[in-house]
Amino acid sequence: MNPGIEAEGTRLTFLNLLPFGIVMEIDSSSMSDGLSVRSFVAGLIVIPTGAALGWWSPARRPRARSPGRLRTLPWQVRLVNLFEVLDPRDVFGKTTGMKPEQYYNARLARGWTLGLGQELKILQALIRLSHKSLTAQLQRHWQKTKPDMVVSLVPNFNRAMYQALAAARPNAPYVTILTDFADSPPHFWIEPHQAQHLICGTAKAVEQARAAGYGAASIHATSGMIIRPDFYRPLHIDRRAERRKLQLDPDRPTGIVMFGGHGSKAMRSIAKRLDHTQLILVCGHNSALADELRAMSARAPRAVIGFSSQIHYFMQLSDFFIGKPGPGSISEAIQQGLPVIVVRNAWTMPQERYNTDWVQEQGTGIVLDSFRDIESGVSTITMRLGEYGAGVARIQNRAIFEIPAILGGILRLSDADSGRRRLHPAFPDRQVPASDPGSIRAAAERTWTALPPKIALGSAIRRRARRHHRG
């Protein structure tokens, strides 16, 4: 799910909320060597300094898409943890005894996702109620760090972050990279009519951005989701020999079962129901689950893997993917040439539900109502591997290599406009609203939805703004 960016000189900040947050700040004026896209871990783009930015040609091999020549971008990057900016005293950790991401991963591992849609509505309401304080904290941060651009890969907080940046650094562009296939539910990623840029990885997200009032100048389409660069590097392995090393049948159709970095209890029932199917079961950090799966007897060979940074290796030994419909999981599997089997039901997280529609629309796999039907799903996939493989082959995802060029273009436009008042990117003939108190109050009178980044509106202004809006 998610990061973010500030860019200075040019300093760029990536903000990440995993759901809970990292920021990068980039200073382009002080760099001579440029950047290297080195990894993308748990939704965070890491761009360390001191090397060349990986920029690969679109050459494609049968089971992986491979890197080629390099190009340099002169940005300096600084990581900032967004949650530490918003909760510097770690109140959440001291109260619950765990970090927010630990709580989130524990829920996923236990399958406690029923009702997350309602919880998300409550979270969004709390964010709206806390808008004034969130904006003030972020504004102070950006007044101190002085970014030249902020790129958010964080859902839910984009209104507060945008308004804070507009107040602290009026000429710094604000960019949101959607790391889900769509803005689902509404306002998860896209806030309407903001003077910002949106980077969208699907046609659905582009359509939603247009419906939210953004024009062509502020919508930037990519060919897919961000995934780690190593998923583009072919391993040139002998699949049959490598399968034998794992004590697998080299000629048998093989499924890889994955549910993120901490596995899921759903893997137990999948393993039991697929007694005759050769499987690679990746349990991540969940050693108890791995031990339990190793102790299970099965008619077909299987390999149980704990935490590994070589997921692309195990995917290249597989023929199809079974797991949750996360944007990263689906994109990684498809990049490795694997059709997917996923589930959509009441337990599916709300931001991942459209992903299953995308799988069906693109013909890249099967969507089940429950993993109780996994046997029929595997039977269908294995009988129609050629058909689903053709759907997978049509997807050419180069997003991680396209986005730096997009950001560079936004920065060049920002540099060209420096010293002049910015135009609203969604409405090119409209200037960005001023962030001084008088202008904020005037804007509030024009629309009751305008909330200032620093100064609370009085009740009289609210009533006047609502009357004007209704009239």
C-alpha cells in the first residue's frame, strides 16, 4: 500500500504510510552523481544518493523484463517518517505497545479484516476533525525542511498535506502517486479540485481523477503499479534444476501461495484443500505458520519458505499465484508471468476490491468468492494457462522507470514558473488560491468546503459560506 515525496535545489520528499509513513526530500542543486532506484520495500520507494538512476529499456524476456542502460537525475533525497511528524511522542506506541504498522500486519496475518470498510470511514472522519492540527504540524515541518516538491504515496492525508505545503511552500508542487489500482473508497487517494498532480497506474484511476476536476496537465498515467526493480531482472535459471533443489517435481504445475510479509491463516486451509497440487508456500516472518505447514502431510510435493528477499526467484519457479488481491502482489506476479487466483468477499479490504475487477477486466486470472473454492480455481487456471498467460503477457508495467521522468517534468515546469504565481494544474486558466488569512476567509465564503490550513473559521463565516453555497 503506500509512501510520499518533498523535492529542494531540488529537494524531494516521498511520504509513505505503510499505512503509516515515510518521506523523501530531494535537493537537485547539490547533487553531481544523481540517484539510484535501489529498492521498493513495503510500499516505500528508496532512492539513495551516490549512484545513477536505473532507467531500463523495454526489452522483455519470456519470464521477466530485464534492465538495460542507465540515466542520471540530480536529486538529493531525505527520508522522513510521516507518522513521527504527526505523533512525535509516539503516543500510539506507548498506548498500544506496538507500532501502527505492527498492529496492521498482525490484523492481516490473523485475517481480521471484516469491517475494515466501516473502520476506514471512522478514520477518515477523525482525519477531517483533526484537519487543523494535522495541517499545522505538517506546515511547521515543511517550513523547516523547505522542500521543492512533495510526492505523497500516502492515502487519506492528501488534503491536509497539500494545504500544509501550499501554506508553507506555495511554489512547491504537490504530487500524489496512487499505489492502488483505483481511488476506492472515494477520498482514499484523490481529493477533488486541489492544485496538485496525480500519477495514476490504471485507466480507472485516470477516469476518477478527471471526474474529480483534474485536467490533462495534472494527470499523469503510468503503465502500472510500482514494484521493486529486482522483479525486472531475469535470473537466467534452469527452472527444472532449481525445482529439484527444493525437492519439487520439475514437470508439475506449481502454484506460489503468498499473503504478504506475515502470511495468513488462510494458507492453512489452502494447503489442506490443495493436497494434490504442488505448492511453494511463502510465510514471511510467521515462523509458527511455516512450522505448521511443514508438518502437514500432502500427496503433492511442496516447499515452505520463511522470510525471503528473493520472492522473484520463487515466482520464476511457479506457474500461477494464489493470494490476497493487493496491488503489489498482483503486479509482482504478473511481472513474473504468473496468472493470479484471488478472492473478493466481505473480508476483502475496501481499497483492494477494485483490484479484483481489474484482474477480470484484463483477463489475468480468476476471482473467487472464497478460498473454499480454491480447488476449482486451480483446476481452471492449469487447464487454461495459455489463455491467462496471454492476458498476463499483454501487461507491460514500466511504472518505476516512468515515474522519475514524470517527476522531472513536473520539477522543470515548477522551475520555469518560479518567481511567478502558479496556475492551478487542474484548471490552467485559474491561479492557485493565496494562502494568506484574508484570501483564505474570502475563499471560505465562496465554498463551504474550504478549510484553512492554519486559522479556524468562525461560525458566522461557516454559516455565510453555506448560505452562499446553497444559493
